[in-house]
Amino acid sequence: MPTPGSLTIIAGPPGAGKTTVAALIAETATRPTVHLHTDTFYTWIRTGFVLPYLPEAVRQNEVVNAVTAEAARVLKAEDAIRGLRGAFTDLGELEPCAVDSTGQTVEETVPEVRGRMLR
């Protein structure tokens, strides 16, 4: 079992189920856990994106891996993860903008979020 503050990397080819496995592990963890989805970092590349499996993507992949590793380094402390959760417990003046999507489907949540955005 990983020790507090440890990092687990799940790797494999596209479509192998890495994201699904990582999400389920994070969702069912017995301690504060963060799932850093590397694909998300790739979607933030707006200019010059190269498919990650191509040889010319080496530098791009190094940057994405470095950003992911730094995010993991910062977040690996349980206090940091608890702090993230705590940041959303009292939203103050932003409370009316919050949507509790517990028990809702994505289809039910999206119109609520859009409605709050218009306020």
C-alpha cells in the first residue's frame, strides 16, 4: 500500500483504461487523493501541438511530464489536498454561484452551471 505523500503512476497505451483505473482508485481512496490526468495537460497546448506518440513530440512530452510531476510534487502532501478541499467549504460571497451536483447526471448539471454563470 502506498504511504502518505506517495506518487503512483499508471501508464499504458491509448485505450488501455489508465484514466478509468486512476479515477476509480482516487475516488475510492481511504485518504485524500488527487488524480492528475495527463491528457488534460496536453489539451492546454494551443499552438504547435504534436501527437505525443510521434518522434518529434519528445520536447513537448518532456514539458508535459515536468508540469505533471511538479503538480504532483506540490499536491502530494495530504495537507495540501485537504487545503484544496477546505478552500471550497466556505465560498463566502461566491456561495450562490456554487452547484451541488451530488446525485445529478452531467446532463442535469450543465444547465444548472450555465444558469449560475448568467447571474
